[in-house]
Amino acid sequence: MKERVPIVYVIDDEALIREGVQSLIKSVGLSAVTFASASEFMHAERPDVPACLVLDVRMPGQSGLDLQRQLASAGIYIPIIFISGHGDIPMSVRAMKEGALEFLTKPVRGQDLLDAIQKAIARDQELRSERAEYAKMRGRFDSLTPRETEVLNLVVAGLLNKQIADQLGTSELTIKTHRAHVMEKTGADSLAHLVRMAERLRTSQRK
Amino acid sequence: MQDKLSKPLELPVFFRYGMAAAFVAAALLLSLVLRVPFANPSWFLFPAAIVASTWFCGRGPGWLAVCVGILAIQYYFIPPFGSFLVRPGDIPYSITFIFCAAAANWLFSWRKQAEDNLREARDELELRVRERTAELKSTNNALLFQMEEQKRTAEALQVTRTELARVVRITTIGELAASIAHEVNQPLAAVVANADACVAWLGLETPNLVEARAAAERSIQGATRASEVITRIRSLINKSSTERVRVQLNRIIEETVALAAGQASRNDVSITLDLVSDLPSVLGDRIQLQQVILNLMMNGIEAMSGVTDRTRELLVRSRLQDACQVMVSIEDTGIGVNAETMARLFEPFFTTRQQGIGMGLPISRSIIEAHGGRLWAESVVNQGTALQFTLPTLEGAAV
């Protein structure tokens, strides 16, 4: 898998803080893009690379917590590191509950922020590769013909070739051929593997 | 004594009649005895017995005395003696006696009756007066109780109002402090972030001086911004104190003492004033100066709350310090402050009290300094503290 340089998005209404944080991030070889507001970030184009978000809680207009909820409801997953002017416990609890990775208090120690960023990017990479693997698997299953999908479903349900042939009104030999195609196209190396993959697709579809 | 006389004779009936008979018998006996030395038949004692009977025993016994008296006179003193017969020549004499006896009885019984009525009326009047007096007394007591209650309510109200004012003040200061904290914290966060970046650029194997320099410059900008915020807050404080008029400090002190009197008496503190009569005027904001004096007085009163072994006294003095300065001092007989506390006394948010917010003295000092004066404290542990301030006089300020 080819990895491109991760991006750290920084959203803070205070220009000097943005620039400071951006400079700090660049100094460790990461790339940082800054925004002055939540809406600016939402309208920007985001390249498909591992990323995380350093987000100020208190901003004019949409607050950091509002943006967090908006991203979640839009299905955009990106690890968030919150930065707050004051360590308000209820606020941080809320942010963490909704999936924030870290909640830091201003002024933030540089090393703490960088550690949090590293952790966030690692987490994003992990999730991205999981998602990529899943997408690949999804693609392989989608390449099956309707007939092959039918056979797959019956195989996964635990039926023998003979039973499947009876049910579909065809010969056992034909089923064997379909089944071989299914194994080949999905890249399954055993029946157990095939069942596991099919199960995973089904549960994530139900979600 | 009047009470004793006014009491009617409450004797049994037979006793009263018996007594009337006894009066007449006594009169008869005495008359018979007197007859021996004074040959003339004398009956003057009988009317006396009748009058006594009527007066002391009532009208009925009086009539009995009249009848018995007439019979006795007829029998013993009107010839022929020893018989009830009357000679024609003695009839007028006899009738005169009967008439006199009856008239005496009637007159005295009437008089007695009148007197009794009067007495009764007076008794009743007295009784009513007593009743009304008792009523008035209880009404008066109720009124006194109500007044006491009202006073207590008013005091409670005053306490509540003071407390409310304090809460409002603290809340306002709290909000103000929160917003100042944010305003200052933002540039400070920028300073830290940029300084961190600067250090990081310098720490690379081949330090990136261009980036490090840029970060350092932003750090400086942030620090400048923070100090600008503080300057803005300062000018805000000064702007609010532009109201400068001629004020007489003694007047302000007197007004403030009136404001603090309630709090002082609740804390068993006596306030003594020692003001120089010809104190020159100063230029200032009367409300702010009043706040300072009130604040210092409250501090003094509270400093004495733990004192039990001596009188709690607050001495407020005004003096002419020199030609161009007046001085006001507020001295308490409280617990005093030790050297460690003294050093921090004017630090913002430093307080020794549970409910204090530690802004009273710093604010007072900044007000006095904005007026061109000085505010300081002197203290002896376990003897008391003196908070003093000077202000330039009109002439002093003109210099």
C-alpha cells in the first residue's frame, strides 16, 4: 500500500496560534493545513491521505463541538484533538464521549500536541487500511454474477452441493463449477475463509 | 381608704333589724338615766338612734327604729307617763316628734340611697377604667412586639440585601475575570505554540533558522498582544474614573460610616471618628473613594470578628499629612497580619477569608493610585491593623 504524507488540519480562530501550531507540525515533517473557522474546513477539498484534526473548542460561529457532530452525521471519520481555553470537565467529557481522541488545555505543551497528533494519525492509518481492505473485499464480492451470488448464499448457509443443485434445479456439476468461480473471484483459500468474509460483509451491511 | 368606705354593710337582715332595735334601746336607756338629774323629759337621743339605724342598717330597720322610738316616747316621755294615752294638749308635741322621726328617717335613707348609687357608679366607672387600662396595656404590648418584629425584619432585609449585593458583585467580577482570562490566554497560547515550534526547528539535525526565526517573531507578537490586552483593561479602569470633582473627604467618611454602621453594630464594633475639621478638599470620584473607605472599614470590621478579649474598635481618622497631602487611616483592634500575609496583602485573589475573593484591597489600591495617592497597611500581630491612604490636595494636585 502506498502511503502519502499525512495531513494535520488545524482549526483555530486565532491566527498566531494557527501559525505556531502549523510551524510546530511542519518541524516534525508532517504537513499541516490551517483554517480559521469550521465552515472554511467543511468547504475545503481534502485529499485522501491519513489525517487528523486539531480543533479549538471556542470559536466564533460554529464551535468545535458543533463541527464534531456535523462530521459524525456526515459520515466523515477523522480523529479529533480538541484544544480548549479552560479545562471544562463536562465539555471534555462530552467531546470524548462523541469520539474525540484527546482533549488538551491551552496553552498546550508542544510535545503533548505532537504526541497526540502522532497517535491520531496512527489511528487514522489503521482505520484507513481496515477500510481499504474492506472495500477491496466488497469489490471482489460485487464481481460475482447473480447466479454465483445465489450459490454463495446457499454455500454459506451450510448446504451441500447436491442440496444446492436440487434447490436451484440444476446439476451438481454446474454447482461445483459456480462454486470454484466464487472461491477464485473472492480470493477465499478455504470454505471457512469464505464464510468469515461473507459474514463480515453482511454485518457491516446491516449497520 | 375610699374603697373601704364605699363598701356597703353587707350584714344579715335580722342582724340589721336587731342593731336598729339596739340603737333605740340604747337611746331609751340613756334618756331614762339622764331623766334623773335633768327632770325634763328629753327625747333628743331618739332621732339620733333613728338616723344611726337608717344610716348603718338601711331603710327597713330605720322604720323599725321610728316605730319603736315613737312608742317609747309615747310611753315614757309624754304624760301621762307609763301609758300610751295622749292628752289632747300634747297631741301637737307628739305629732311633731312623729313627723321629725319620719322625716329624719326618710331624709337619711334618701341621702344614703344617693350615696350608694354614687358609689356604685364610681365603682363601675373604676372597673371600666381598669378594664380599659388593661386593654390599652395589652394593645400597647402587641404594638411593641410588632415594632420589635418589624425591626428584626428590617435588619434581616438589610443583611439579605448586603449579601445579594455581594453576590452580584462577585458574579460580575467572576464574569469579567473569565473574559479577561480568555483574552489573555489566547495570545499566551500563541506564544507557547510558536516558542515550541521555534525550539523544534532549532533542534533539527540541521536547524532551520528561517522557520525558527519566523516562529520566534510570532512568539513576540503574541506576547505583545497579551500586554496590549492588559493595557486595554487598564485604560478601561481609568476611563471609568474620569468623574473628578472637588470632594470633602470628611463628608465622604461620615457618609460611609453611616453605611457601615449596621454591619458594625451587628459585629459589636464601635466606630470612632477623629476628623480634622479644616481638611482641604481633594479632587476625585466620590463613589470610588466611598468604595475604598467602605472596603477598608469592612476589612477592619471583619478582622475583629475573632476578637473576644478586648473591645472591638474601629478608629477612622483624617489628617493633613503635609501641605499638599491628606491622609486617612482606618485602624482596627483586630488580630493583625503577620509578615507573610502582609507581603501578599495587595495581591489580586489573595484572601484569608472563606468567602473573600481577594479583590478588595487590590482594587482599593488601584483606585487610590489612579487618584495620585498611595495606599498601604501597617500591622502589629494581635493588636490590630491600620490601613492608610494619602491623596493629593487640590493645591498638591495642581503642582
